[in-house]
Amino acid sequence: MFKKVEIWILYLVIFLGAPFALSFGVLVRQELEGKTKSGIVDISFITKPALSLARIPEQFLISLLKTNPLRIDYPWQEDRYFYKQDGFNGKPNLNESYLLLSRYDGDLEEGIVELVDLTNFQVLHTWNPDIDGLNKLIEKVDEFKFITRDFNNFRTLLTHPKLTKDGGLLFISSPLRKIDSCSNLIFQNQHDFFHHSLETDIDGNIWVPSKMYPQSLPVVKVGRNNPVEPLAYFDDGIVKLSPDGEILFEKSVSQILIDNGLEYLLFARGDIRFTQDPIHLNDIQPVDFDGDYWKKGDVFLSMRHLSMVLLYRPSTNKIIWKGTGPFFHQHDVDILNEHKISIFNNNAKDFVSGGVVDGHNEVIVYDFKKNQYSSYLKDHLIKNDVRTITGGRSQILPNGDLFTEETDFGRTLYFNSDGSLRWGHVNRADNGNVYDVNWSRILYLDQDIKIVKDFLKSRSKCNN
């Protein structure tokens, strides 16, 4: 059936192929490390195609297996004890409160948001927008060149949903979008690639991190690759939008650091490689009242890759306070009162084996008055093995209860003020697999509860 091949031909193929394979590997490495110039000669016309060619097998395998990156065992390969659990487990809350649960429905194979009554765990409403349809309205250029591939119904979560006074739902996916109760589009802003968190201030304005393109810094410093291409510099920006989605203010965080004498955080490392994502902005928390330590209009910024939290004043372009210390790769800054903030400490570190949680996650409280850090309900987070590497958020309620999300493992937890676990939720689908959650939001303040009640009274009956 098969003809015999002379052994000398096999040796010849190996002899001739080895230099080609080695050269191909060198070109791919050069492109990944940004070393695409030799003297005045630019060899990127060779290195870029080499990198694209090297990625073909990976993309083919993903397409062939229909690998779902939002299934928990895809990145982490760990069997957690709570994976035997399904949905809500434990006692409902005594006080009226609600959860905007952002999760991937593994049976629908789509991202959804559910409004859950936490006094009985009943789902009161579900949003499930047609992401593919919304993507058709976007020009496929620059940051959104591959949006139909990377942010489609199958691969997208509705990040950090926010229910507004007019009954709309804001979320990121990765334009900023707002939909009505029937999941119909109200607006979408694709000025830039929005990501991570979404907060509103006391005036209803929206604050969201973005990846600015073209980058605001000089091309000689950061180049001009767009954020979906290799070696692009992520020029994280803080963006303030009106309630109607119009941009009112934007500023590069890199430029903020440069203007405040902190450029060394961007371009000074222990090796000679260019750092594409030195900041990794993951939360903007607006300040809504004047106090001894901040003013209305200030914003807290959480910068994961710097393990740093800033208090920034847009009106003067000044950094008022810089926090570093007992937290690593943190997320989610919250203002607790006139002199305290909380920070979700991932405690994630990059060791020789890769990124790990060095112990467990923590909720860190910083007291401006005492200039002191403390850990909130630390032993109870350890007892319940809370240790998401990326993502994660927390909220300390006025009564001392603690809400947390273990993003990487599809788990949401609620602790009583004494540290006992009141309830947990595991995002397991009927098919048995556990899938991602992504920055769900607990609603407990009087104004939030009023918004929920008004929404439930006025929501439309939708034709499915």
C-alpha cells in the first residue's frame, strides 16, 4: 500500500528541515520579544507572518474541539471540593437584598445576568442580549477587528452589570452597552475597548477603564499596535461617560503617572524587554462626597500589575495618595466610610512555576485616619479556601457582612459579620460543568433596593 522511502531521503529531510525549523523559531521569538530590527533593517515583515503561522495549530485545535474558555477546568485544571455543589447552598439573607449575578450559562452557552432575590434565592428577571447581533453594528477595525471571534455569544460574559434608575442594564462586553428589560439595545459605546469594572457616581455618570487607541504616549515609547495585536502597549485610560453614554472625560493612566513623577513604573524593569501591560487598571471607584482625605470628583484606581492603589484628582491631574504594601495583584476598591477603604487582595504572585495565590485571598481595609492596614475576616476566607488568581471582588456591608466573588472558580460567597458562611453559589450547569462568573453586584443600599422595586413594577413583558 505504501512505498518504501530510502533512509537517506529521511536523513536529508531532517538535515535540511532542522535549520528551517530553528530559523522559524528564532523569528517567532523575535516577534514576541519585540526585537524586529537589526541595526536600521526592519525585519517585522518576516517576524509577523511567522508568529501568525505559529498560531494556526492552536486556533485549529480550539475550533475543532469547540473549547470553551469560560468553562472552569479550561484554565485551572483543579478539582475544588465545592464543585460537588450546585447553585445556592445555605440560608437566605434576612434583610432585603438582591444580586445581579453575571454568569456564563453552560447549557445555553451564553453569558447572562440574573436578578436574584437573596431572601429566597428566586430569580426575578434574566437578561440575555444577542451579542452577535450587537456586534454586527460595529465596524470591524482597530480594537474591534476580531470582535466577532473573541466577543461573540459563545465566548462573552456581561461584565459588572449595573441596574440604572431608568430600568436599563449597563455592562461591558467589550464595548460599553446598555439594554432594556427585554435585552434590547439602548446604546453601545465603542470609542475604545472597555474592560473590567463599571461604576456610577452620585450624578449618574459612568466610570469605566479603557484601552486607549491610538495610544496617547509618543510612538517612540510605545509604538502603535492596536490592543488585539501582539506587542501592543495597553494604554489604560480612565473614562467618564454621561448616563446616555457620551464621553465627558478621559485620561491615560500612563500619562497620569508620568505627570506625577512616576514614569519609572512604566519603563524600568529588571530585564531589557518592553512591558506591554505595566498597569492593568481593573477598577475605578468614584468619590461622591468631600472628606478629610478626599474630595467629591476624586477617583480611586486599582492597578493590578503594579500592586498599587491610587487616589487621583482629575480636576488638578494630581495623585493625592499612593497605596502599596500588604496586597498583590489586587482588585475592587470600595469606600467604606469617611476614612476607610477596602481592597480585594488576590495575594497572587508570579513564581518560577507561574502565577499562584500565595496562601489565600484577603479583604484588606485601609484606615486613612490611623494610616493602618488590617485584614477583614481573614481566618474565615482561609477556612473556606477563597483563592482566585485573577478577578475577584468583595463588599463589606454596613452591618459587617461580607460579599465576595471567587471569579476564576465560578463561586460567590456571603459571610455573616461573625465570619460564618451564610450562603454560597456555584455556577454549575445542568451538563455538570462549572463555568465562570464575572463581577456580580450585590444590591443592599436603600437607593439600590428602590431601583430594583421600580424596575420590577415597570419592566416590560418581552416576547421570547
